[in-house]
Amino acid sequence: MNILLVDDSDIIRQAISNILSKVEGIASIREVSNVKKALILINDYRPDVVIMDIHLRSGNGLNILKFIKEKFSNIMVIILTNDALPEYRKICDDFGADYFFDKSSEFEKIVDVINKTKNTNNTQHNRKGKET
């Protein structure tokens, strides 16, 4: 399983990377801090999972989400944000996000989702298990 982390906070990316580095079955974890690099890596690297914030200094993560779901619908997208407002949850759901988590209270759920996905051996998951 290949994972791409998209967040403009070095601390958050490092924290996620540290947590996921302990999960068996992850082949690689790549990190980017801006929209342009994220789009390039999504095209070139084709990760199985993208974990990202919706607010980036270089632009809007919603554009990345929309791009992924239009071009590579099999990529799982996990939104991890401090702005876990109902409006953002709805927008992310409408754009096809698979999971939406609050950074301040649901950070650890990322590992559960990755393990569940890995254990089912299916990165082309069904969205019925989606967290809201």
C-alpha cells in the first residue's frame, strides 16, 4: 500500500508518517506540503491512499479531492482537518471523500481505516464504511 500525505504542517505530516510507519503492509509514505506537488505526485505515484487537509497555504485541498475523484476514483481519500464543520463534511462528501476526520479528536482513526483497508486487501473499497 502506498500513501501520500498532503498537509502544509511539517509537524502533522511527521506525526502521521510516524504513526503509519508502524503499520505493516505499507510499502511507502510520501509527503508534500502544497497543491502543485500533490497533483504531480498523484499523477506520477498513483498512491492507494491520500491523507490530506482541506486548507493549505498554497491552495485548496478540495481541488485536490475533486481532481482525484474525477481522474482516479479508486484512490481512497481521507480528509484530516481542524475545520471539521458540518459544511466542510458535506462538501467533502459531495466531492467523494471516503473519510473525514477532525485532527483534534479523530487523529487515531487513520490507523483503523488503513488497517481495515489493508486487511480486506482491497484499496478499491466500498464507501458504505465511510465515517461521518
